[in-house]
Amino acid sequence: MKQLSTKVTSNGHGQDSSYFLGWEEYEKNPYDEIQNPNGMIQMGLAENQLCFDLIESWLAKNPDAASLKRNGQSIFRELALFQDYHGMPEFKKAMADFMEEIRGNRVTFDPKKIVLAAGSTSANETLMFCLAEPGDAFLLPTPYYPGFDRDLKWRTGAEIVPIHCSSSNGFQITESALQQAYQQAQKLDLKVKGVLVTNPSNPLGTALTRRELNLLVEFITSKNIHLISDEIYSGTMYGFEQFISVMDVLKDKKLENTEVSKRVHVVYSLSKDLGLPGFRVGAIYSNDEMIVSAATKMSSFGLVSSQTQYLLSALLSDKKFTSQYLEENQKRLKSRQKRLVSGLESAGITCLRSNAGLFCWVDMRHLLDTNTFEAELDLWKKIVYNVKLNISPGSSCHCTEPGWFRVCFANLSEDTLDLALKRLKTFVESTDCGRMISRSSHERLKSLRKKTVSNWVFRVSWSDRVPDER
């Protein structure tokens, strides 16, 4: 028998996770309004399809960019030839400007400190290769994106140690949780090289508060370790708060151009904000020259095509377009999220209050037969196979509490979302729990929500902000 590498024979990729298995089931029987109206509806895919019409309109008005021309003259031959893996200067400049715009132009990004990568998957893995030896650990707050088990560990040999967060404070990061994770890594004889967070969070759909970001910077400063802030959802904020980047915190603390700033790295991508995952555009931003140099060399294994760079540099350089796009994207995300939350509430289901992202963190604990992860998977299977909705169970996101699910809303039409919610409501009403919900359930659910969420919403996260009246 031919000997294969351990990468081939091991199960480190995580493809057998319920997160990925739900996708496989969807692909066997995808919903189509005409061809397959009883098929499975995909609610497990964080894609932003709400503003494609805006991009298509821009392409129609800017035919030179789409047809690879400059001032009406073809530059096909120029783009078809080898491009330096440092990336096109005009594209890196456009990316830096766009990242600044999303952050309200409060901070600046030096294009020379940007490393291009084939999506955030490649960017995060590249940072792991740069920062960690095989067997070293990064701390990640739970729940976290299931793909990190693949992105951070599979090929690098790095380890993940969870920072356990709970629903008691809306899954916010606390100092005690950070310290406990660090101590757990030490007990496992793992060297902690850093902390990685997604801000806004996938799967929670919430942005990190300034308190949490200050806490993280203070923690990595005291431990002399790194912080990776994956900010690929930074342009999806739809609440009344501004997005606060870790770069804002460095500036506020006057830590720019310090040793601490060299250990803070930002990952970005156009996959979520512009809805372009197929374009494979990601980026690393670091103040450490050695990291930038090494990551740039590694980027030759996952380059962004020259055609893509040329097209998107033209689009991102159109400031009138980017301004209108970000504003409209926010409005559409907010409207669609409200539609999902309203439909879930009519089915007797509540969500963690969210302000960003393409999904909601949905509380179905009251639908479990028992408070176990086995019961959670049983419920998930019923929803997948009987209700024919693909959603992601919290256990696939390493949530410590059974009964939470990630439900995506930006990859569906309004009609498809309404159908999905109708199916789910019918399912809930058919269960024993559902039959117990009376007409007065709305008041009971509001009370439940206050017990499980509102302390976080009103006391911690939004205590110093005015209500959203838009």
C-alpha cells in the first residue's frame, strides 16, 4: 500500500463537523422555488448577497474595469503576465483606504504594511505559520467560527485553547475567562503565542465592546503575546454603534509604533462586506516588518489574481460608490435581520441581540429534550432532515451551552427567508414544547429574553448609548 502523509490520513481538517455536514446535505437537495420547492434551504452559509445589484450597476457604468481596459485601451497582456507577489500598489492603496473608511477614518493603514492573501482563510493560516511553532497555542473565545479548526491547525500544527464565554453576559470576554484559558494551556504544557478574536463575532453577530478590546490589549501586553483581530465583518455593522477596531484602541492608548503594536495584527477580506468570497481577496495588516516580509514571501502560495486586483482597485477607488454602498449595505442588513428576528419570535424563538454580521445567534434551548449536546444534535438533525433547513449547531462552534444555533439571513431572498421561517414555526408548533406555548407566550418570551440577554444588552454593552431610533 502506498504510504500517504499524515495530512491525508488524519482527521485534522474537521470536514466531518456538523457545520460542514449540513452543507453536504444541502448540496444533495438544494431548494429552488420552481424546480425543487420542497428542497433544503441554506441557512448555514454566511454570504452577503443583499447588494449585488449595486456592484452590478457599478460594473455596467465602468466597462473599462470589467473588460480589462485603461482609458479605453486593452491592458490584457499587462495583466496576463507575471505579477510581483507584493501585489499591485494601486490595489493595496485602495484596500487601505477602504479599511480606513469603514472605521470612520479615525485610524490609518499604511499600504506597505498590507500583505495580500487568497481570502481570510489564507491570511489567518499565514499568520499562524509566522507566529507559532507546531504545538504552540492560540486562545480563542467561544463560540467561534468552525473553520478555524481547519484554518489555524490543520497544516500549521498549532493548537487552539478555548476562552470559555457564556450566555450569562451575552458571551462577552472576561478577564477571568482569559486567565483560565491561559492557565489551561499551561496545564497542557502548551506555549501560548497569542489570542485570536473575530470582531464582529462569527457566530454571535456582535461587535466587541471597547471594554473587551481594552482588556485584550492589556492581557497580551502583560503576557507578552500576540493578538490577531479578524475584522472581516467590520463593514457589516447595522446597529447604532460605530465599529471599534483594535487599531482604534492602540491609537487611544497611544500604543502606535510601540512594541505592543508590533504584536497586534489585523486580518481583513472583501468576502463579507462586499459579498465577494469567490474573488478570494484577503489581507494581513501588521506593524512588524519581519511579519510583513515573511508573510509576503508566503503569499506566493496564495496570490490574488492580477485581473481581480485591477478590477477591485477601480471599484474601491470610487469613493462616491463605496460611501453609498456601505450605507445601503447597512440598511439592507438591518432590515433583513429584523425580518429574521421577527419571524423567529412568532415561532416562540429568541436571539442574542446582534448589531453586525450576516447571521443571528439563536436560542433554541427550550426545544431540547434534555440539556445536553446529544439533544442539540438530535434537534439539529430534525431541522435538517425534517424541516429541511440547514443551520449550524452551537456545538460545531464550540459553544459550552447546548441549544444555541447560528442562522444566516443574508444569502436568501425575502421570499425564501419567509418560507424558512414558516417551516420552522410549523415544526415548533408540532412539538410537545410548541403545543405548550399559548397565546400569551409572547409575554413569557419577553420575560425569558430579559433573564437571559438583557442584563448584557442594557447593563454592559449599551449602558452609555442612546437607543436606535432609525
